[in-house]
Amino acid sequence: MLVLTRSANQSVMIGNDIVVTVLEVRGDQIRLGIQAPREVSIQREELFAAMQQANRSAASPTPESMRALGAYQPPRPPAD
């Protein structure tokens, strides 16, 4: 991890097209401004982790749904 010291109104470049600027320092909180291309997704870490967990939960079948799927009998096509 790179650790930098910045004051209010100072910035850090990430790559060629992302600028992170310290807007305000107030006690133990800071306000950041982030300029990035629209195609770059920017999320707070705790929201990103929550979305990943929700996606994993949604993609993981419950035991009940697996039993129901195992008991499913598709309809037979009509005989010719």
C-alpha cells in the first residue's frame, strides 16, 4: 500500500485519467473529490463488499431450492 500525505486542495493522480483531490480535512474525517472517466466504477469499500456478498447470496441456491429442482419432472413432449 502506498501511503501519501496530502493537505486540503492537493491531489493525487492514479494512472493518466483519475485525480483524487482532498477537499476538506475536519478532525478525523476528510472529504475527497474524485475525477474519473464515466466507465470507471467508484464505490465506497463497505458498499462494494456488501454488493459482492449480496451477489454471492443470490447466486447460491438454498438447500430447499436444490431439493425442489431435483424433484422437478419436465413435461414429456407429445407422442407422434
